[in-house]
Amino acid sequence: MPSFESASVSPSRTLKEKRTIVKSVVERLRNRFNASVAEVDDLDSAGLATIAAVVVSNESRHADEQVQAIAAAIEEWRLDAEVLQVETELIDA
């Protein structure tokens, strides 16, 4: 069962600063969780980034726990960014 999460963050003043922050968040999430992670929207906006993480599991409870842990990790790391919104979607196949 795939579970999808997207977090909008307000990271920086310039695109260069934003890309540095986003790259750090994406790499840390990939390394800590077995999830697919990418910046998926607001690519040309210096003040906003949308990062999505996808977890696939045969158990919906496990997938939900993983995306909740990912959201908590982003907020706990306090990486020069503010989490503005988190959306979670569980897809039951």
C-alpha cells in the first residue's frame, strides 16, 4: 500500500539557498527512511518548496507510521526551514 506525504516548506531568500536546504532534506530523508523523496512543486520559487515522500508497504499501519515519522523528522531537524503544511494520503490497492 503506497502512502504519500507532501510537505511545503518556506526555506530561503534565493534559489541557491533553497536548493541547498531542499537537497539536504531530501538526502536526509532518503538515508533515514526507506522512502522515495523528491521536490515536486514550486521549483522556481525561492521562498517555497514542496517535498514529497512515498512509502510502499503491504501493511497500511506501517506505511502510515512511516509517513508520520517522516513528517516529525522534518519538523524536528529545524533545517533553516519552516514546515507550513503536511498532507498525507494512504492509497489502498
